[in-house]
Amino acid sequence: MTHRYCLTLDLIDDPQLIAEYRRYHEAVWPEVTDCLRETGIVDMELYLLGTRLIMVLEVDEKFSLEKKASIERGNAKVQEWEKLMWKFQRAMPQAKPGEKWTLMERVFKL
């Protein structure tokens, strides 16, 4: 059984930076995708409208956001990727200090 998480952040409002961000996501580093799978992520999608970015995670029963953060902190290549991505990203005003992606609340399900 899987569970879904939706998270959001904004990209910096610069068409060139957004185009570069898109290019990076055409070929995400294999070390990053391997690490994501290791955390229990079964599938991940990113959606973009203007500067608003939505991440949808489908995760297995072993997944937790805390475990994901811990595994990623211990992976140098993921940390390199995250540092690079921060060049394009802006945390939401509701984000806690040091938080990049903000967990969204589901308000309806059919």
C-alpha cells in the first residue's frame, strides 16, 4: 500500500533560471534518484505553474519524512544536488526556518 504526500515551494521568478531548472530535471543525477528510492519513494512527480512548484510523492510503508531527511543528509551527492537546486528555489512564506519544501494539507479527496 502506498501513501501520497504533496509538497510545494516557489522557483525564483526568472525565466532563464526556470528554463535551467527544467533542463536539470530532464536528467536528474542517478545518485539522487537512487537515494530517493532508498528512502521509500515509489514515484515522484513535479508540476510547475508560473513559479509555483508542486512535488507529489507516492511512498511505501517504510517511508517517513524524517527518515528521508536523515538519509539525504548522509549522501554527499544529494547534498551537492540540493545546494545546486537552491539556486533556483525559494521557500514558501509558511516554511519553517531551514525548510525548503513545505508539506501541503489535503482538503478534499473523491
